[in-house]
Amino acid sequence: MQTRRHFLETSAALGLAPAAAQERRVPANDRIQIALIGAGGMGMGDARYALSIPGVKLVAACDIYDGRLVRAKEIWGSDLATTRDYREVLARPDVDAVVIATPDHWHAPISIEAMNAGKDVYCEKPMVQSIEEGQKVIDAQKKTGRIFQVGSQYVSSLVYLKARDLIQAGALGEVNMVEAWLDRNSAVGAWQYSIPPDASPATIDWDRFLGRAPKRPFEPIRLFRWRNYQDYGTGVAGDLFVHLLSGLHLAANSIGPTRIFATGGLRYWRDGRDVPDVMLAGLDYPKSAGHPEFTLSLRVNFASGLAEESFGFRFIGKEGVMTTSMSSLTLAKAPGEVEPGYTISTFPRAVQEQFLKEYREKYPERPRTVASMRSSTEERYTPPPGFDAHLDHHRNFYAALRSRKPFMEDAVFGFRAAGPALASNTSYFEKRVVGWDPQAMKAS
């Protein structure tokens, strides 16, 4: 049986009216002024989502490539303040919050400086580039009391909130295995981003981009395709494992694994990158309140010429299997107790007869009729039309700014997703199993 259900019927999950019209209904003292630090593709996307929310205004943008600052003014107006130096943004008294969408090696330093400057922070995932930075960001959030939210939209997805409800309700029985995959088979999906023809030392603040990374001569490919390099990014694990772990931790109500092993290789994109394009990881999750121990299998693949992207989870339990994407959830329930079958042909005849007698006492033979056919059920759940997890994730951030109540994907949640992902990199490069303490958030 297949049914179609909506998660929510409320208008909050539907599309917004034009932002400008709604903003007029927001009192002036309730407006939130933001700045964008890192105006690349993800940063500009974040800004667009933010500006669709009533009462949010973009007052400044920062990037180390001048072309992106020019483009920001083209999109949002010539009165937008722009700078190469993020410290100028943090010094502005008219900035309430910042969106940080820089290369990964700048996430923690700018987040900490921003919170210390009294700004609330929306930081793209992964929250940190190294495990050692995690506790520093957590401490900064605790010390300053600022709102800090990591930008993995899976935590705001109705699909994964529904998955959590079904798991907690026992719809799958005891979950013992979870499979998660994200295959991005196009060139853009594999981080082959375009390089502007005007890229030069005159248009790019190269030293500011490098920051704490090793010094090297100007090489624009390392800026515009920074995810390909360990100096600035976190590879497959930091870009994509973090998303999968965020969704899993929400759905399974888990704080993290205890053991991690990763393997893979560079199989297709031999373009100078120093991170793998295929990565597999196995993570053991301990028994905790609400579920027994289970194993997570993660897979990311860039090594195919196919243009399609494939993403999903399979939660496997004793009583059913749940499959999810960003836009749907399917629950397949196993039938009730059925005959397990037997393999007795190698037993002596007398033992076979004894076995069959006891077996039929437990599983009486049923007539082979239509009524005796095994049944199973399948239910399909979809969010309401117009729902966008990216948009809801930004709504949750700005709602938290107004209420001063942090959203669930705070620094602790963010590090409990980023830490095991980065430990997967450690396992891959050091060719060893890595231990992880999910409570203390430490690797071994």
C-alpha cells in the first residue's frame, strides 16, 4: 500500500510573498542588519535566502576577489558597503550578524572573532577545518552568549524531522544499520568551479586568502577551486560527510560514533587536487537512549562521467526499512513473523523427522491460497509544495536572533558532525582506525 501525506499544513512551510512587501510590515526596531563574509556561490546563495525573510537587510559584503564585490553591488545596490578585510565588517556597529561563507580554513577564526565582537554568526559547514578548533568555537559561543548556527540545512529538513519521529515511534523496530550516500558526478559537483579571466594579484588579495595556510606564489586555481586542497578545505569529508552526519544525528537522535574507518582514492579528477574523489567510511555508533548500537556506511563518489547527482539514506531496522532524500521519505514495513525455512537434508532421517515435527508445531503449515500470500506495506511522505530546507534553515537562524533562543545546530551540534567527518580524513590519510569520544568530542 502506498499513501501520500503532508508533514505540515501550515502556511509557514509555503513560499514567501515578495520580501520587500513583507519587510514593510516589520517594525523598524525588529529589523536585522547582516554582513556577508565570503561572497562566492554559497555566500551569495545564503544572502539571497536571508533577504527573502522579512526584516533582514544586507549592509556590507566582504571578499578577497574584487570582482565579487562588484557583483554584490550589481545585485544589492551601490550603497552596499564592500571591503576585502573582514575586520572592517566586524567593527561596524550597524552589523547585527554575519554570514560566513569563506574557505574552510577561515571558518573558526572569523567565527570566534565575530562572536567576540558581539555579532551573531551563521557559519557554513564544516564548522571547523581541524578537530583542534572545535572546542574553541564552542567556548566562544558559551562565553559571548551569541547565536551561532552551522549551515547544514538537513537539520531543518522536514524529511529528517519526520524520520526522527518515525524512529522514535518504533516504526522500524531496532535500527541496526544505516547507509548514506551522496554521489556528485558532474564537473561542477566535483568542484571544477570557473576561474574569472581577470584573476590577478591586482584583483585578488592573495595573502589574505592564504591566512594561516602555507605561503606560496599566486595561483588563482587554488582560490577558486579551494575545496581541492587540504591547505584550505576539508575535501569530501568536510564538504559532504558533514551533511550526511548532520542529517543522521538529527534523525537518530545521536551525538556521534565511537569508531571510524575511511578508505577511497583519487580515481577520476587527476587535476592537481590532493584530496580523494571517492571516499567510503564505516562508523560504529554506540548504544544510547532510544536505540541500540548501529553501523553507519558513508559513500561519496565524484568519479563518474554521469551528470546526475544521487543522494539518500537507508535506515534498516528489524521491522522495516526507511529510505530518504531531501524531498521524500518512504517507509517499507516488513510483514509479521514468517517461516524462517530450514536446511536439514544433511541430517539423519530420524533427526529430520524430529526437526520437522518441532518446526511445524511452531510454524503450522498453511494452505497455499491467495489469503496466505505475505503482505507488506509501504508509505510515502513528502513535504508540502514549496517547502525549501535551505530557506527554512535561514528562517530558523533569524527566528533565533529575535527570540535569543539558539537553534539546535549550534556549535556543539556542529562540531559533533564536523569532528567525525574530519576524523574520517585522519583515517584515510593515516590509514588507521580512529577512535572518537562523542561526549568529550575528542579523537584518539
